[in-house]
Amino acid sequence: MNISVAGTGYVGLVAGVCFAEMGHCVTCVDVDENKINLLKSGVSPIFEKDLELLMKKNYLCGRVDYTTDFQSAYRNADAIFIGVGTPEHPDGSANLSYIATVARQIAESIEKDCLVVVKSTVPVGTNDKVEQFIHDFLVHDVRVEVASNPEFLAQGSAVNDTLHAARIVIGTESKWAEEILRKIYEPFNLPIVSVSRRSAEMIKYASNDFLALKISYMNDIANLCELVGADIQDVAKGMSFDDRIGSKFLNAGIGFGGSCFPKDTKALEYLAKQHGYELRTVKSAIDVNKDQKTVLFRKASKRLITFHGLKVAVLGLTFKPGTDDLREAASLENVPLLLEQGAEIFAFDPVGSNNFAKVHPQGANGKGSITYVGNIEAALDGANVCFIFTEWGEIKAVSPKLYKKLMRTPLVYDGRNIYNLKDMKLAGVEYYSIGRPGST
Ligand code: NAD
């Protein structure tokens, strides 16, 4: 099939390349010329395992191409997938302006029957409006329908998640649309859940917000564990054997970040409010998460009083390992608090430093300063305190002894519960983590 994909971000690019890998003929469209030039040269603008490999393979055999020329990309497409961003407005509602722009571009370009498939996460009812919008601006007399096909990939494992998804959700309002989508996904050989368009839109939010709730619940319980002397890791282990609960998403930490959970929780709460309903569970997940992001800073502030003039090692900047994405990362909340007090930060991240430096350039910064270093040793050397914000493999591999050896005072605040309490104690490290004895 001839498929075009609008947006070459985490969702659009991965989907486009995976469709090509499955034998479809794909054109990826973006308004960002730099991105398209990079893609054409075989370089992925985002860090995702195996993505460049599949990009090169499918580009060389002519199954995938990249362009800013949306008209030629959309004109003869059998299906156009929309994977542009839907960031949050300040009031928590979803910003649908990028979706609206693409819808209009599609309407003005298509010259044959075409299924438009929205992969972006959009509030329930949006796709009805997108369909209406396209019909309003349609230039040629062609059949066009809109389907919902929400994306469930996780950054860091996006290619694998797409090729081996647990399920493909398709939301359609006609047999015609359903059959096109079934045909597109046939080579993937994955379970397909076919529902109405509105239910598909809701499945996405309900799934993401459930996961966010699970994280906030565990963080809430972790905070109580600290107060009553229980260990959240033992508690999670005990819970995980119950398959009604499951073993995933039970890790306590410094809260959820990324481009999805924070905005999708707020967007669903907003949608409910618009319908006169208060979504109390989701609201609680948001509130707990807001506090959790700075829990380490508060703990360290109690111990150190001020960070003025202290050398602070920061290990991990991205919102999770395996990605260079910083959106809603805990580091973005904590680093400004440290700088505001005059900390001298030495930060290490295997892939996120360049993006972080766009927000906090190297050198003097507020009352403090920030230096990006290329290895963990340089961050720890002579440090008064260390914060761990992301559980990258190379950070997890650091021996407790190294903190004792390199730091001026071996004081570690770990937001990802990487270390065994006994190992840190044996190595002579003063160690604070989340929801475990001695963590306050
Ligand atoms: P992103 O910001 O990484 O990428 C969006 C891309 O769309 C950008 O490259 C931008 O230049 C491009 N774009 C904007 N307007 C355009 C236009 N008119 N035509 C063509 N391209 C245009 O976004 P993302 O992280 O891939 O997320 C996209 C959507 O998918 C969002 O709704 C998000 O909630 C959802 N989603 C994201 C993830 C994730 O892990 N990132 C997972 C599931 C769902």
C-alpha cells in the first residue's frame, strides 16, 4: 500500500519505518526541513534502538522516503497516518492546532479515495471533528474517512514495541475503513482490537492514565513505607505475584515524566471537567506526581540546608533510559532548584546532555553553574553530593565503592532505587532513596 505519514517524531517516524519494513511503500512528511535532511542522509533525529538500521535498509531498497512536500506525498496515498504532536495548553487541554493544520493540508492535497488515520493521542471526539474539517476543505470529489489508531509504543523500545505490539487498536466508523486498516496491519501478524472511533480514542487515554495511576500509587505507598519503616521494594515484590496486579510499573521513584503521561493525565481530567465530571483518581495521580518529582531535593535540603558552593554530581538527565527526550524529566525540575541556591553542578548523561544544554547552557547559570561531563567519574570527582535521576545502564553499573573513592563526601540521593541498601552501607556511602528504610 502507498502510505504517507505526517510527522517524523517518535511516533510518526517509527511507524513509517516499520510500515516500510513490513513491505509498504512509505513517504514520511515533516515541516521541519532540518529533520528531513538528516533523515535523507540516514541519520535519525531521535535516539531509538534499531531505528537507523531499519531506516537505512528500507531507504536503500526504496520503500521509505522523506519530504517536506506534503502535497505530492498526500496526493496519491491510500492511507495517511497523522503522528504530529498534541502538547498541552497551559490549562491542561490538548493543543490540536498541529492536527488541524495537517487535516487541512490533506484535504487540499488528496486526489483519490483515502483513509486518514490519527495515531496522535487526541481527546475523545476529536476524530469526528477532524473528519468534518477535512470534508469542509476538500478540493477533489473523493471518498475520505478518518480512523483512530492510537499508538502504545514506549520511548527507548519504540521499534520493538511497534513490530511486536501487544495489540493494535483500530477505531473506525465503516467496514471500508476497518478493512483498509486490517490490510495495512496484516503483515505485522498482531492481535487487532476493532472498536468505534470514540472507544479507540478513550482506550489510549484510559491505558496511559492507568499506568500513570499505578506509578503514583506506588510512589504514595513508598512515601508511607518511609514513615512506617517498610521497604517498598519488598512490598512491590510481594504484590507482583498477584496476576490481578501484575509485576510491571511497580517501581517507586521520582515520578513519571516524558511527553505522554503528564499531558495525557491532564487532558483526560480536563475532558472530564468539560463534561461536568470530576475524575478524582486521575487528579490524585497528577497531584502525587507533582510532589514526587522534587522529593529528593527536599530530603537533601533537610540534610545540607543549602547547596550554595557545593559541587553537585547529577547522574542522568533524560526522563528515562534509552531516550534523549527530556520532556517533563525530573532533572528539569531539580536542576533549577539547585542552581537557584548556587550549586556547582557536574552533569552526566550518555545521550541527553546536548538537549539539556539548550535549556541550561554550560557555564554560569543563575546563582550557580553547570558543566556537562563525558563520564561518570568526572561528575563524581570531589562532589559533595550526588543525585541519580535516570537509571541508565552505565549509571546502574557504578560500584558503590566508586562513590566512596571519588566523592569528597559520599552522599547519594537515588531517585531510581538502583542500589542495595546493604551494599551502599558496606561501601561507606550515606545513601537515601525512595520508600526504603533510612530514606528520610
Ligand atoms: P514529536 O513532537 O516527537 O513529533 C511531532 C512531529 O510532527 C515533529 O517532527 C513536527 O515537526 C511534526 N509536524 C508538526 N506539524 C506538522 C505538519 N503540519 N506536517 C508534518 N509534520 C508536522 O511527537 P511524538 O512524541 O512523536 O508524539 C506525537 C503524538 O503521538 C502525540 O499526540 C503523542 O501524545 C502521541 N504518542 C507519543 C508517544 C511517545 O512515546 N512519544 C507514544 C504514544 C503516543
